[in-house]
Amino acid sequence: MPQLKVKPWFPILALIWFIFLTILPHKVLAYSYPNRFSPQTSGDLVSSPWTWWWH
């Protein structure tokens, strides 16, 4: 069975995990957002209870 032969697929799997764990986190963390997030309101949110006309 070709799935049980470690030679072809294990180096590819190890290389992909090496890329995922070393190179990609640096690229993702280096991304800068063009706009900074800021809250729209500084006060507490006021909500009214729902009125159900069938109750």
C-alpha cells in the first residue's frame, strides 16, 4: 500500500509544517491594519425590552 511508505509524503508534510510554524506567523503578525479600531460610543448601551404582540 503506497500510503504506508513514509519516504514520499513525510518530508513534504514536515516541510509544510515547518513553513506553517516559522514563516507564516511572522508574516501574519507583521501585517499592519490601515485603520485603527475605536469604539463608536463611550457610554453604556441602552436597550429596551422587546414587546411581543402575541403575548
